[in-house]
Amino acid sequence: MNTLEAIAARRSIRRFKPGPLPEGALEKILSAGIKAPSGHNRQPWRFTVVAGKTHAAMVEVFRRGIAARRARGEAVGSAAGTVEAMAGAAVTVFVHHPEGAHPWVARSENWQELVDVQSTGGAIENMLLAATELGIGSLWIADVWEAYGELNDFLGADGLLVAAVSFGLPGETPAPRARRAFEEVVRFL
């Protein structure tokens, strides 16, 4: 599979089959993330891999964080569905920017932090494409915010929790999602 084929084939998988990833697959996926370009070659990402019994415990922490927000009358968006998708995955990788500020910390203009978060997104996309090539299902999870403090405490991590990505054997084959027309999103000057 070439890069353009992987881009076309990549899907967000929300149902996983039970079982571990094939041997060596996770290392290839993480290595692809590490090879992403980054502003000033800062490589501002750190990956925390959660699998096995620790994965089940993390899912419970996420569920409790969602429940606490609901109890306070706060909206949780799609997080309840997301945590159930995560529960079926073999592995979840949490992506941190160790020098980034937590979202509730006000900061003056910090362009380097914006560049670092953009770079981290590139690392995540590399991992998604590598997983697709290897036949591994993946789900990029942005709504870690719904249990941000609880997850960071559980992970023992500091810095900005940017996202998580769950990986597992795909238990579904979703059709491609609709995309806006080329002419709608591209403008030539």
C-alpha cells in the first residue's frame, strides 16, 4: 500500500475485535509517529502506551471523569461513546506535549506552543497511516478533555495532553465519510 492508498483507506474504527496487535506492529506505528516533521525539529511529543490490565483501569478512570462532569451538570459531548470504543481497543497511546500548558492556564501569545501542537498532530497522523498500512484499526481521540485531569493523574504525565489514539484489530469496515468538494475548500490565488 502506498501513502495515497493509506490516506484513502484510513477510517476511524469504533469497534475492535478482541486480541492483541500483531507482534512488532505497535513499534512500527510509534516509530512512524516519531519520524514526523516538527517545527525547529523540536519533536515535542511524548507517547504513553496503555495496554492490558492498565488499559482496563484507564477506561474506568475515563468513565469516572465523564460521570463527574455529568454530575456537575456539564456537557460531555461524544465522550461516552468514545470511551466505549476505547474499551474495545488493544492499546491506547496518549500523546503529550510536555512543555505545553494545560488548557485552563492563560498564556500570552506563545507561537512556539502552537507550532508544537501542530507538529504533534503530524505525529498522530503518521501513526494512523502506519496503522492503516499494517491492517490495524485506529481511532484519534480528541475528547480526552472530558476527563483531562483524571487521565493526566492516572498517566502520571505532565504538560499538555493533546490527544489519544486507540489501536486494535478492526471489528468494522466503515464506508468513507462524506468530504466537502475540492472547490469548496481550495482557493487558488
